[in-house]
Amino acid sequence: MVESLIENWGFPEWMAYLIAATIPCVLLLHVVAVGALFFIWLERKVSGRIQDRLGPTRVGGKYGWLQSLADGVKLISKEDLVPAGADSWLFRLAPYISVSCCLAAYLTIPFAYGWVAQNLDVAVFFVLAILGLEVFGVILAGYASGSKWSLLGGMREAAQVVSYEVPLGLCVVLPVMLAGSMNLTTIAQVQSGWFTSWLIFYNPFLFVTFWIFFTCALASVNRAPFDLAEAESELVAGFHTEYSGLRWSLFFLAEYGSMFSVSALAVLLFLGGWNGPIPITSWIGWTFEYGWFWGTLGNFVGLANFIFKCSLGIVLMMWVRWTLPRLRIDQVMTICLKYCLPLVCLMLLGNLMWPWIAGPPSASFVQKRYEAYQHLHPEPTTETEADEETTAESNSVAISLPQQVNEKQKVVLTTSSTTDSSLPLQTN
Amino acid sequence: MFTQPIGVAHYLVVGAILFVCGIVCMTTKRNTIGILMGVELVLSAAILNFVAFSQPAFRVDQEASLGIDGHVFALFAIVLAAAEAAVALAIALNYYNNHSTIDVDRAQDLQG
Amino acid sequence: MTMQADDPRLIEFDVRTDEMLVNMGPQHPSTHGVLRLVLRTDGEIVSETTPHIGYLHRCAEKIGENLTARQFIPYTDRMDYLAGMNMNLGWSLAVEKLLQMEIPEKGRHLRVMIVELNRIASHLLGMGAYGLDLGTFSPFLYAFREREKILDLFEAVCGARLTYSYLTIGGATHDLPPGWLQQCEAFLDQFEPNIEEYHTLLTTNQIFVKRTAGIGLLPAEMAISYGCTGPVLRGSGVDCDLRRDGEPIYTRMYEGYDFEIICERDGHYPDDYDYPPVPKEAQLGDCWHRFYVRMLEVVQSVSLIRQAMDKYSQTAGDYGIPVRFNHKLPAGEAYLETESSRGWMGFHIVSDGTAVPLRARARSGCFSNLSVIGEIGHGCLIADIPAIVGSLDLLMGEIDR
Amino acid sequence: MNLDRMLPLLLGGAWLLPLLAFAIIALGGHYLKKTSSQHRAGFLSTVAILGSFVLAVVAFSMWVSDQGLGEPHHGPEFERAQLEENQTPIQLAALAEEGEAEHAHDGVFSVSGVWYIWAQVGEQKFEIGYYIDALTICLFVMITLVASCIHFFSLGYLQEELETGIKDHLVATSAGEPFERVGRQHRFFQYLSLFCFSMLGLVLAGNLLMVFIFWELVGICSYFLIGFYFERKAAQDAANKAFLVNRIGDLGFLVGIMALWGVLGTLTFGEMSTKLAELAPETQQQASPNKTTIQAASFLQDEEAKATNDEETADWNVGLLILAGLGIFCGCVGKSAQFPLHVWLPDAMEGPTPVSALVHSATMVAAGVYLVARCYPLFTEEVLLVIAYIGVITLLMAAMMALVAVDIKRVLAFSTISQLGYMMLALGVGGWSAGVFHLITHAFFKSLLFLGAGAVIHALHHEQLLIRMGGLRHKMPWTAGMMFVGCLAIAGAGIPGLDWGLSGYFSKDALLAQAYAFAQVNPSHVYLYWLPLAGKALTAFYIFRLWYLTFAGKPREKKLYENAHEAPLVMLIPMMVLTYFAITAGWQIPFTPSSVTTILEQALPAVASFETPWAAALNYPAEYLSHQYHTKIAWTAIATAGTGFLLATIFYVWQGLRPDEVQKQFGPLFRFLQAQLYLNEVYHFLFVRPLHGIARACSWIDRHLIDPFVDRMAKGTVNLARLEDQGDRKLIDRPIDWMSASFYDLAVQLKATQTGMIRQYLVFLVLGTVGFFFIVGYLWQL
Amino acid sequence: MDNILWHSVFFWAFAVITCGFAVMVVLSDNIVRMAVALIFSLSGAAGLFLLAGADFVGAMQLMIYVGGTLVLLIFGVMLTAQGPFISLKAGSGDWIIAVVMVGLSLAMLLPMAWSVPDWHGPAMGASETKTTKQTALQEEAEADQETVVVEHNVSVTEIGLSLVGVRTDLNQEDQESGQLPEGYLLPFEIVSVHLLVILIGAAYLARAKRPRKPTKYP
């Protein structure tokens, strides 16, 4: 992207970088904001349907689709008061921490092949880390608003974080293990083709892991049975009792944003990312082999797939929210620590044993993985010979991924001394 | 300032400042948790230096950089710092539990 | 009830945090009406609960001393505003007892029908609110859907949806409108299958069971000693229902009706209702059982209404013409208790011969039910308090009067 | 029947039964000691000794059936003897040599063996063994017989010991009235059984060491028995005296044993004779019993055949042998109360009479004689001569003392000493079988006399003085009669013509005959015949004096006489048994030519006496040579005995001579004899006083020389210690204290830095590191 | 103006954040404010790591350090910061010592940091330096530059493999010759066991002290 900018539009280098950085940010921001609005409306509709009622109908047209806009306007107009006993500085800061963390998580999520803000090697790990930070916002809000109820809410949030983060982290390990790298793009590429190649159907362990991942994700987003932090019936409204107006809406935005990012992560890891159930794009040739234009077309289809799956995930969350009663804090902790964690460990073990049970992975899968890896680390030959004397002929990139590394086989591990981690965003 | 490339020295300066802040925090704060924060600062300064030394692009002769060793050391440092914080906090809470005070100066029992 | 050491739910507090006095204040969303609970908590664990009442006091009884018997009926409505009909019945029966007045049989069947309908409505709202306390919003809406239909029926009968003051001394203000029975019949027919839905929604819902089973355990002897009545008492396994063991003037209403008191006798409930089995975590006297008794009473009331409708339609005679407003009360006093949806509603009238009673006192079932909260409301988590309060099905109107 | 197996068993059994009785009584504890059941102890020990007697008799019968009763030894030599009846002594000596040369006697038959080796040093084994020959068998029978009779007698005699609350008039308590004590008959029988065991053991012993052990045991038993009434002062002194004097004798015995062991290298009897033969190989060892002289000359003039060193050892051996002989005899002197060491026996009469009867007449005192008999081959001529002379002196001295003794038991004691003198004389002059035969007969009639005296004392309630008795024959006819037989026996009454007499007659006659033969052969020692003859007269006199004073005449003390009564049957029966043996001991066994003497002769040892340079050649006539003088001697003996008898009757029956007048005439002699030749005082003067003197000297040295020296040494060390303490305190402690104090102060100052405030520590830490870096950083370049 | 190096820009930005909040931690009295400042400071440090090309370490810092340790600290603050302990004022004497210490140590550290010329920055001669942000294509543009900065960024797989013991980043010969150490398998195992022990210890220290006999209510 940067080079094309420099060449086509003749921007100075630093300007080019600046633009190249801002475009993804703006795009992502829109995705989150619009997504939040849409999903708020969707939630009202879905809960209405669940509760045998219509949900918003009158506001803005046929299906009350402007309802969330109305809410937004209401919230903006509301008075933004800071309670007396509150620690004003922290009180104001808390919502911004939450929102920023939630938005930061989108940095490494690929919406389609190549459409990713920063194709980090440690993408999955990065998303988890950022999700972990979000809890600070809630805790600070809970503490800063001075009232006992909000402090209790904050503490519950902290307790909940401690309990869900471990199983969540472990669930993520399984697909990463199979895909061979933490880069989300690679993981998605590995799942291309029929929906059977999705990792969720790869082996039964992964299927169960998906549902555990989903439960822990629910807990991390404070939704439904795990929404202890802002349990109306007990703690009035938990940590955001004292918030009103725009600050409260920021929290709301953060909640929906992280809801979307979590389901995006789920989709990418388990449900094949932007690959549709049926590989139509490859059939009709909309892939990058046939050129950049067709590739982008294929990407659009992928984007649609991705968005649709994420929204399915969110609907699933809503559905769970409006049916199940809330769990108690100790029950939440027992579920996460005493049930999910051991189960995930078992699944991890199962997954490790899978090649032993059901034989080595299918050739196509290995081929896809190899290709995906290639994309990340292009052959040195195509790369400009930066440094002759270092790349001895004998080096050949034949890394067989760690999973297959076992003592018995003598692994010839050679690597090119020069690898470039930056994504060949601008291949061709 | 923004045009000059960054070298290891810059990182060392930041590391030094962090280190000094950590030391001062440890010596001046009377709250045990405050002291723990000081410790965290000092440790992060150390890790910063590791990372700085491991990046070949920051120095003149590229080969002298620590390369992957720096990363691995930083990893180990982070992990152990976390563990250490856990133990330190456990001790602090125990002290608080038994003496119902978090003030370090009141913990003078082991004086000469 | 003290928490035994090996009770799994006993959360060992480790770091000695200070005790915190928290106000689950009058305007708390989960306290039905305006009950204020002062919780002494230590972290999440509640060590002591003290209820404060009186926020909804309208000194109805004092006013009762300046009104004649029939003029006092609307005030009884506003005591337990979810079961207004039962209150009217209670007051009117007390006065009739003072007057030694007998109302015709048709009136009695009418009263049974109306009262049981009102009981169903009250239980439905109790169930919905309880679901809300535990965090699910949907059951509340389902409950209101049914309750709306009943209120329509009542509207048809006495023109009001909440404060009816329909049953008065001597019978009812006016007879059932024609075609009402058919509407009621239709309601009952479509209501019965829905009960199955509520069970799946809440009673057997695993999270609901986890949140209520074994919580707020109220042993039978404590329930009796604190004077709990109604579903709370029956939830603890005490087989006592005024409709059967009450005073003759009241039980005569229910003569000829075959109904069995809903209570867990030696390990199982009366088996003429198809009801979901008791989960193994639930112990007798805990929140789950109280909730479960109310759900079964709804089914019982449906069968009672059906019988009442048949009897009403078969018996001839007037529906019990009410006495005049300034009807003179004989000197003396009378006290009568009736089985309202939330417990025994007792009315005590002292009159010196004039139309205006000297003293019109109401004894509320919810009041004694609430007094138990101090006993069973400690040693548990904050999240359990709403569950316990909800299970007691309190109504501040009746308590504060 | 094989003797080798049966004899040791039988005799061993007989020997151990009394020990068993002793053990049971001693360990029987309260069961036997209770006054009500004390009589059981008596029955037990009596049964035990009867058992031993039965076993001894069985053994004797087996011995006799196997070895026969032995014939008198005058066989072919006898005829030859008749031939040379009237030849001169020198021819007699020659005849002896030829006899000897002609046929070698086939050695003494004996059964010996070892039961248990209790110690072994090198190849020298100390064992418990037995050496049984005819002598042992006879002595066994004699001892068990006499002991049985005395056991029965003492059952009766110590009757009052059974009750409690016995008043002992001889012991005065502080308050003056007689001392009251509980009866202890069980203890008497306990010691009696122990005594019998040790006596039988002594006789049975297989080697000298074992003999010595039982020698000591016997001494202890006599100490216990003498000191039975240990409350009495006299009894205590007598017991001590007896024991001490015996010990002196035993000392000599021990020296003798050591010397003997030095010479022969072995102590067992069996091997001793063989070893003797080896020591004198070339001397024609006179195997035949009748020739005892060994040509010492040939032995001494060792021609060139022997190496020179053999020569010295030969002299040296003989000297040692003599010493051994004398040592052993010294033991016998002590035990059998011979001349120098006889003083304890008269005092030993303090013990109860049965003790005196058994221990101090028949057995223990005879042990000495038995020992001499057993070790006969060892004695050289000199030693035998010494034995003879000691015997003569003792018999004369004792006899004279017996004349003047007034206590009935003392008279008998002196008579025992003189009879022992006779036995030693017999052995001294080579009359082996005569001496031993006299030992046996003396045992019978002396124990009879003692039991009689016991019956008299018992009857007169512990009155022992002769001068207060008299005329008891009416009260105690049986006792009187039996004692008269005893007196006759001891006097040696008999009819030489018919060769019939009491046992004493035969034994004393053989004895005198041997003495006469010896005197004939060795004219220089003629006194060895005349003095015993005179003694015989004295014996007769004092024994009949005794009898007359007690039984004849009128009772001198009316009161005593009234309540005298005949002794009960349990006391009379044993006296009757003893009387029978006193009479028949000397007779020939009907239908056989043998008698007790022939049986004894089976055990005659082959004499191997050595010719020693000191003594002139002494000829020891063989015993059978002495038979020829038998009849002549008999008549002289009877004559002397008769004179003695007459003299006594004159004095006491016919009151011809009044004893008190005679006393006045022979006043000084009478007093001299009365006081036992002042020997006690002499000993006291010779031994006791010097000893006390030495003791005082030693204590003086100890007190005045050694103690001061030691005290001064102690004071010196104390002063030294004090000095050293001062030095330590001043020189060493002070500097060290100073150093520790200074360190302590330094530490206190340093302590101030430990404020306990963590934050200050941290400040120090940082400043320290920064300082360090500054120094390293900047000073480094300089 | 000449080319703005975004890398430097971001570096200074994050540096300012980190140091600024570090100073704020020192200066503020309220323990909760200190905690928040610490969070921002360490997040800034994580940013610096990313800028130094250590993606994995940066993510680890964010996740473990900020996400884990600081939540722990927040817990500690919440549990103890009741009433008087929220803001414990340190005596003025301490501040003076602190200032002296700061002066001294900075005076030592800073010159030391700048003492080694090698550390000042990449290829002194080159006007431009490559940062991880600039891709390989960039070099063609500056082909004329005499020294070419070979940008080497450590990828996660390499770190992962080295932890397991296979050093893919070093060329083969050195490894065979044995001078260079193999991977970090042993330290990796030791750290895992070490962690286990520490956490058990911490859990034990802070475990619930169950009252010997159950009181009427906890």
C-alpha cells in the first residue's frame, strides 16, 4: 500500500506511511461504530421476539431500525454527572480505557484475505492480551464511582477476569497448534475450501473446544449468564451505576465492540474466517492468482461471509442472554476454573493425540498450511538477494511445523537467514 | 529529533529513567503495594534493556546484537516477575492480615 | 440458619476485609415495592440482614375507624394490591361473621371462582418477578401475558384491573356479566398447557435450580415459630391451608370442592398434578420449594375455578345482595383469617353498635413471612438475597398498610 | 559286673545325697524352718544319710563280689617267714630283697575317672574325679554307718531344739536372765548333712586338689557345728580356734601339694605312683608291698649312663619330695589334732555331743590319717619317721591330759587325740593296714563312747562335769552297759590265747606288733615300741576312771540323780548298733579266712620310698613279718591294759587310793596336765602377742610416717592449684574479657544501622551501588 | 523538512508516555492513581517493545505483566486500600534523599548509556535507517546508499523453536561446531517448575485461614 501511494500519488515517504496507517484505522472505527448501532437494534428486536413481543417498531421507519440512533441521541443529550464521592480523574478515564482496548483488538483481525490492519505474527496472542486489558476499565469504573455497589461490581469483574482468561487462552491454543502459526490470516487460509475444512469440524475435540471458547468469550464480554458486573437485580447496575450519558454509552459501545471482536476471533479460529461454506470464489476464479482485481472481488465475498458469521455469533449471544438467569459469582468461577479449564486441557491432549488416533493430517491440509506459510515467508529466491554470503545454498526453507517434530524423525531444519516478517502486502 | 534513527542508547536512557523512578518509588512509598509497583518499574526497565540490545537494527555492527537470546531472556524475566509479584503480594496481604496495617514503616520488628 | 462449616457454599474469606454496611435500599429494583434491607456484608458474603419497612404506610387501619364496614372495602384492595379480591373477601367475611350473616350458596361459588382467579394472577406475577430477580427478563413477560388475560376477565366483572373492591359484605357488588363464564372457560383452556412452558422456563432450568436450591433454607419449626403462612409455610413442608382448616364460615365456601393442599408430605407432592420432579439439590423449605408450591397452587386454583363455575351455573338464587353502606354493626368484635395468595390475611373488627367500627385491624401474612428474612438471610452471598426475598413473595403494600 | 561303671555311680550317689539334703534344708526356706515343721529337716537328712549307707553297702558288696575279701598276705612268704623265724634282722632284710626280686606284686586294683573338668591351664587339667580302691570302699561304709547312727541319735538328743523359747542358761543377756531364743534344729541337720557330703567327698576324691577342697569344707562344717550355740562366748571362741588351727595345718598341706605338683607334675592319685616310678627308673623299685627299702645308694651313684644335669635334678627332686611329704603330714597334724596343733580339739567339745561323736571322733579327725594312708607311697623314710615320732608324742601327751580332765567330753577328746597318735605311729612305722584298721575300729567304739556321754548329758540336762555325776548305772543301765563295752574296746580287752577280743584288741595289737617289728629292725628307735605300750596303760586307766566316775559309786549330786532317766529308744538303738560293731569289727568274717584287715590290704600301696642321703638306711619290715610277734605282743598289751584297769578300780571303786590325795602329791604335775601343758598360753605367748606387737608397729608406722607424708602432699597440691587459679584469672582472663567487651561495643554501634525500615535499607543499597560504579568508572582510568 | 521517521516519532511518543506515567507513579500519593499510572507506563513499555521489533515479548508484556500482574496489584490495592491507607504521605526527609539518589544515579547511568558509540544508532554514516516498519522494497529506492541495513525481525516460530531447543536463527555450521549453545530447553523447564513452586507458595501463603471451629457466621 505504502509503495503504491508513494509512486502513484508522489507523497513523501512519511506522508505515505501516515496515510497507509490512517486508512485501516478509520475503516475499523466505522466497522465497530456501525456494528454497535446495528447490533443494539438487533438485540432489541431479538429479545422482543424471544419475549413474545415486537421490540422497537415505530422509531425511524418500518422496523424501528433507527431506534439505536434515537438511543444515541438520548444518551448524548443526557447530563454527564460525576458523583461527589467519586475519584473524578479515574472516573472520567475509565470508559476511555475500555473503549480504546476494545478498538485496539481489531488491529490484527483480518476481515478478508489481506484486509488486515497489521498482520502481526502474534495476532491471536495480541488480541487476547488486549482483551485482558479491557477489564481495567471496568475495575477503575467500579472503584472510581465511589459507591459500594459499583465497587462490588468492579470486584466481581476482576474475579471473573481471573477465572475466564485461563480457559480462553487455552482454547485459542488448539487451532493455533493446528494452523502452525499465530497469524490469523494463516489460520483462516488453512480453513479454505469446503466447510468441512473448517477447524470446528477438523476433529471432535476442536468442536467441543469451540463451545468452551464461546462460553469463556461470553464471560469475557460480561454477557448473559455471566453479566455479574452490571447485575441489575443485585447491584442496581454494577460498575456503571453512576455513569450516565455519553460515558455510559462508551461502556455500551465497548461491550458491543468486544462482543463483535470476540465472535470475530471465534469465527476466524474455528469457522473458517472469510471462507464460505462452499468455495464458490475459487470456483469462479475470484482469487488472487487471477490477478488483484479478481482477488479483491473474492475478498468482498469473503468479507460478507465473515460479517455474516460474526453476526450469527452475536445473535447466539443475545439468544443466550434473554433465556438464562444470571449465575452467582462463585458459580461463575467454578464453571470457568473447575469445569472449562480441565475440559480444555483434555481437548488439548485429545488434539495432540489426534494424528496418532486418526492418522496424519490430510495432504490437502498440509499443502494449504504450507502455502499459507509461504505467503508469510516468501521464498528467498523471489526476494532481492540482500546478502549473498549469508544465504548459503544449503539453506532451504523446509520447516516442518513443530507439531510433526518428534524425536524419531531427524528434522532437517534450515531456514533462510533472512526472512521478512512484513507481509508481502504488496505482492506482484 | 524525529528524523534521527533510534539506537540502543535511546532505549537505555528510557530504561534508566524507568529504573530511577522505580528506585525512588520503592524508597519513598510507605504503602507496601507502592513498593511492589516500584519493583515492577525496575523490572520493566531491565526487560526494556534486554529488548533494546536484541534488535540488530539499533546498533552499528549488527552481529553484536543479542538476537533471539535477548527475546528469550526478556520472556523469562517477564514470567518470573509475574510470579515474584504474586508471592510479594501474598506476603503483603499476609502482613496486612496479621497486623491490619499496610504501612511499611510499621513493620519494624526485625530491627537490630 | 447458620451455615455449617462443610457447606460448599461457605466461601472462606481470606483477607480480613472490613465489614461493609450496604443498603439494599427502598428504591432497589429487586425489592418488590419499597422494602429496605440493610446488609452487613464482608466482601460478597452477607453476614446479617435487617429489613426496614414502613415506606408504604398509608395508615389504612386508622381511616377504617371513621368509615362504615362497606366504605372500608376499597382500602382492603390496596393492602395486597396483587390479590385485591382476596382482601375484599377477607374483610367482608369478617364483617359477616360479626353480623352472623349467611350469604346464599351461589354467592359463595362466585366468591370461590373470583378469589381463585385472583390467586392465579398473583402467583403469576410472583413467578415473573422472581425470574427478574434471578436475572432472566423473559419469564416476567410471559407471566404478564397470562396475567393480562385474567385482568381482562376481572375488568369485565367489576370494571377495575387492580383495585376491584368487588366482593363486599353480603356477597358481591354485582353479578357476573353474561358470557363471562365462557370467557373464563376459554382462558383456562388456553392457560393450562402454558403452565408446562413456565416449568421449562424456570422451575427445571439448571441455572435457576442452582440459584435457588438449598438457598434460604427455612426449617418447618422455624417457619411455624415465626408465624409464616401460605406458600412459604407449605414450602417448608407444613401441611396447613385455611381453605381446609380455617373457620367454618370460611371453609363452608369450599365445601363440596375436592382439592388437596399443595405441600410435600413425606417426600412427595400430591400426585394428581403432572409436575416436573423435584431436583436432588433442592431441600425441603428452600427457595425452590416455595416457588414450586406456588406454581402447583396455580394448577390447583385452575381446577377449583372449573368446579366453581360448574357449581355456580347449577345453583339458583341471587349472588348475595350486599348490605347497605351504613349498615349497623352489632356491638362486639370478630376476627377472621382467610387464605390469601401470600398467606393468611386476618381482619379484626371491634364495633360498639354503630355503623362505624371502633377498630378495624388487618393482620398481614407477608409481615410474618418477612420477619424470617433475618434468620435465613445471612451467611449467603449478596446475589442470594434477591433470590430469598423473591421466594418469600413479599408485597410491601400488605405489610405497611 | 563291670565295677568301673557301677562303682562311681553308686559312690557318687552316696556322696551327693547328703548334699541334696543340705540344699533342700538350706533352700527349703520357711517350709522347713517353721518351728512346727523343723522335725522334717531332721528326717530328711537322716533319710539322706541312710540312702548313702545303703548305696555304700551295695558298692561294698559289688566290690567284694568282684575283688573278693582278699587273703592274708602270708602266702609263700609266710612259709619262708616261718623258716627264718629266728633269723637275725639282717637276714630278714636280705630275704625281703629276694622276695621282692622274685615276684612283682601286680599293683593295687582301683577304679578312677573324671566326672568334670572345671578348669584347664595349659595341659594341666583341674578335674573333679574319683579314685576308688578297697580303702575308699571300707571308709565309705564306716563313715555312712557312723553318720546314720549319729543322725538317729541327734534326732533324740536335739529334741528340745524343736520348741521355741529355749532358755540358754550359759548365755547371760544384759538384763541378767538367761537368753531366750527360737529352736534351730533344722540348722544342725543342715550342717551335719553338709559335713557328711564333704567327708565322703574327701574320701572319694580322685586328686589331691579335690582332697584339699573337701579338706577345707570339712573344716568349715566343723566350725559351723562347734559354733552351733553361737550365742555362747565359749562356743564362738572354740569355733574360731578350731578353724584357725586347722587353717595353719592346711597351709602346710597346700605347700605340700605345691611341692608335690612341682615334683610329680600331677596330683591325681592314679598317675602319682606311675610318675614316681619314672623319677626313680633305675632303682629297683620295690613293687612288692613287703620290701620298702630302695637301694638309694645305687640310685645316687649314677654311673656314666646318666647326663650330669640328671644328677642335680635327682637330688633336687628328692628334697622337694621330702618337703611335699612333710607338708601333707603338716595338714594331717592340723586336721587330726596331732601334737603341735591339737589344742583346738578339747575346746571343740563346746558343740553338741553328736557333733563331737561324728566329727571330732570318727570322721573328720580321721581324715588326716586317711590322707597319710592315701599318699603313703610318696612319703620318704624321713617323713615316715617324723610321722611316727609326732604320733608317739601326741599319744603320750593326750593320755596324760585325759587322766586329769574332769569334763566327760574333754576326757573323750583327749582319748581321741591319743588314739590318733597311735594311728599316726602305726603309719609312721610302716604298719599301713594296722593304722587304717585301728582308724575304723576307733571310729566305732569312740563314737559309741561319745553317744553314751551324750545320753548321760541329755539325761542330766547338760551337766558335763564328772565330779557331779555318779551312780548312774541304776538310772541308765543300758547306757552304762554299752559304755562299758566301749571302754573295754578302747582299752583293747581280749583273750590273746583264743585270739578273741573286742575290735580294739585286734587293731591295737596289730599296731603294737608293727611297732615292735620296726624296733627290732631299727634298734635305734626302740622307744617307738615302749612308749605306746605305756600309753596303753594310761588309756585303760582314764577310760575306766571316766566310767567309774559317771556310773559307779554313789551319786554325788542328789538332785541331778533324781531326774536322771534312761535315754529314749531313738538314742539307744544307734548305740546298740555301734556296740555291735565295736565288738565284731576285728573278728574274721565267718567261713572265710579274711577279715576287715584283709579287705584293707587289697588297697596296700606299693611303697616306693626313696633312699635319701640324710637318714641312715632304715628298714621297714613288711607288715606280715610283724605277725610273728603277734601273740607275744598281745600278752604284753593285755598286761599293761590290765594294770591300768586295776589302778582305775583302786582309785574309784575300792577307794583304795583317794584321787584328791594323789592330786595333792603330784600337785604341780597335776596342775601342769590340768592346764594342758600350758600349751595354749605358750602359743598365745609365741604367736599371738608377737602378732599384736607387729600389728601395733605397722599401725604406728602408718599413722606417724605415711599419713603425714600424704597429707603434706595434698596440702602442696592445693596450694599449687590456688596459685595457678590466680595466674589464670590475672594473666589469661583479663585480656580476653577486654577483647570481647570491645567487640560487643563495636557490635552495639553497628546495630544502630539496622533500623528495620526497609526503605532505608534500599537507600543504602542504591547509594552503595552508585558509589561503587563511580569508583570503578572514574577511578579506574587513573 | 527531511523524511520524518515514524519509528522515531512513535518511539519518542511511547517513551514520553512510559516515563511520564512512571514519574506520576512516584509523585502521586493515592495508591489507586499510582496503580493506573503504572498500567499506562507498562503499556507504554509494551509499545516500546513492539517498536523494537519484539512482537512476542510486547504481547507477553501486555498479557502477563499488565494483564496479569497489575490485576493482581489492583486486587491488592482493593483489598487493602480502605480508609486511611489510601494515601500514606511520606516524610519530607525521604524526598530529599530521593532527589539526591535520582541525581547521583542518573549522573551515572546516562553518560554510561551514551558512552558506547556502537549503541548510538544504526550505521552512523547512513542518513536513513531502516526500521522494521520499512519493507525490503524500500532498499531498492535507496539502492545508492552504501550500507544496506538488513532488517532482521525475530519471528515467533523461531522463539518457540529456540525455547524447545532448536536454534533455527543461527546458521548451521556454528551450531554443529558446538561453540554456540543450543536452545533454551533447560531454562524453559526450570522456569516452568519454578513458576509452579512459586505459585503454590503464594497460594499457601495467602490461603484461607479456616477458623478452627466454624463461627456462627463467617
